[in-house]
Amino acid sequence: MAFFLIYWAAVGLLLLVGFIQLIVDAVYNKPLKPALTILIIGVILIVVGAGACAVILSNINIH
């Protein structure tokens, strides 16, 4: 259970850092590729994590 919380906290932190880096780099006319790479990795982790949660929750039988 703690692993899932750590995973989602890390994903949230990764996305937050990516958005902040994207905004700062855009303001100072720096290349945006590193920030976009971080955001793409964050989105991939969201998709994988949400898929894993869906699989785990689909096996729960509620009577």
C-alpha cells in the first residue's frame, strides 16, 4: 500500500517539476526538450499506474 502512495507522489512531483521547468524555460527562451521529456515520462507513468490500479480493482468482488 505504501508503494502505491510513493509511486503516485513521485509521479505528481515529476509532473510538477516538468510543468515548472517548461514555464521557466519558455520565459527565458531556453530549449524545451528536457522539460517535455519529463512531462512525457510523467504521462507514461500515469497511464501505467492507472492501468495497474484498474487491473487490481477489477479483481475485487463486491457481494
